[in-house]
Amino acid sequence: MIQVGDAIAERVFWIDRELLKRYADASGDQNPIHQDEAFAKSVGLPDVIAHGMLTMALAGKFISDWAGGSAAVKEFSARFTKPVIVPAGNKVDLTISATVAEVDGANIRLTINATSEGVKVLGMTKALVVKS
Amino acid sequence: MLNPDSVGRTFPGAKSFPVTASEIAAFAAVIGEEDLTVAPPTFSIRISLEQSQELLSDPSVGLDWSRVVHGDQKFEILRPIVAGDVLTCSSTIENYKAVAGNEIVTVRSDLHSDGKLVVSTWSTLVVRA
């Protein structure tokens, strides 16, 4: 029985430059701030940053795994509050957890938390899933 | 600056986007999704963001895309996208405000396949001062 307040166990996804390149190719978002360190720094960023939408896609994987697959996700929203910074030659964590916010039969609303290196990177992250 | 007259305008996308199994597979592989029968929930961004860029960069709208950062994103998924869908994407500039020199624009994109709505998605974009 799923109840309001239930926690969904935390999971860590690892992000490196190679994943950013693969996401750029898969999504069509070739903005150089996600691949080119010199360019990223030239526009005032500390280093290459991950696509916000890659972060959201991984959070989507987290909730769809819990709910029973990609087709279970009906609504999904997030705010990109802080960038995930991805230095060369390193992998950084994206740590995701969630809490059950509302239960209406099989329709379940989740509140999702996402941090990288201890910093909250997504805000107001919510989903409606139909759990199978 | 965005042309204020463009707020509320809907731009019917002229293009259609056939979804292939290999596009879904490439997107799924990045996030470690093994089920390829449907697209992952955020897959439609591949289409809507390109359309938004095209629409907002149009000289009649006048947004400077080179300074855009993604503020927030929302999806309402009526059914999952599958390989074989041929999607069209119409976009509406739903909201616009200038705050402390930054411009904040919300674009709604509706993706249809075969005349039926599949996904509605809202992108809030911030143009940094």
C-alpha cells in the first residue's frame, strides 16, 4: 500500500563529458556550453555544465523505474535551479530521491529531489505517474 | 528584446517529425532505459526545443537565442510517443516578462500525431541580460 509521505530510495546517476556528448547527439541540443570548456568559461560559467534536460531525463528514468516504465509518466515538471558542473576527466553524481505527495487510486503524485555534489540542482520537481 | 506583439501568437509548425526506432534507442541509451517500445517521458524536447528556437529567433519575434538558458520545463503526456509517430509541433508564446534586464518567455508546444494531441510541453526560457 503506497501512502503519502513514503520515500523512494535514493539512487545515484553518474554524469561525465562523454555522457553530455551522447545526450547532445540524442537530443539535438549541441549548445557548446555543454561540451566546450573554453566556450563555457567565456560566457561566465565555471566549467562545462550538463544539459538541464539531461538532468530531467535521468530524473524521469528514476520515476519511470519506480512506476513501472516510461508509459507510466503522465505529467512531469522541473525548474533548473543550479547547473550540474562537469569537469574534464571527472564524473559527478546526480543523486535523486522522491517522496509520495498524493495518492488517488493508481494515480500518484511524486515530489522529486535532485542534487549534485550536495547542491540542489532541480527545484519544484513533480510528477504524476500511474503506478502498475 | 522580444517583440511584444508576438506574445499570444501561435505558430503552426510547418514541418513534420517522423519518429524512428533508432532515435528512441539513442535517447533511451543515454539514460540507461532498456524498454524501447515507447519513448522516455522527456523525448519530445528533441522536437519542441528546436521548434521554439526557430520561432523565437525569427526576426519578427526577435529573441537573442545565444543568451538563452532553460528556466523550467513541464510535460503533459497524453500517451507515450512511439516509433512510427509523425509529429507536428505548434507553439504559442504564452507568457513574457522582463525582470531586472532578463527576459523570461514561456512557450507552449503541442505535439500532434495523426490529428491527435500526444504531448503538451511548456518551456520557460530566460534570456540573460
